[in-house]
Amino acid sequence: MSHLDVTFVLLLGLFFDLFITGWNFEKFHWLISGFN
């Protein structure tokens, strides 16, 4: 598995979690702010 494959799987899992849990914008904004 290459680095790109791992990144893609992680992103796919993240978006899947967003849809399943009905993640709202505030939590997503908080997550993005945590990386900055």
C-alpha cells in the first residue's frame, strides 16, 4: 500500500463518519481549526 492509498482510505473513512453521524459544521470547523 502506497502513502497515497493510505491517505485516500483515511479521507474516505472520515467522510463516511461525517455522513453516518450527521456531523454538523461546527464540529467540522473545530476539526479544521485543530490542524491549523
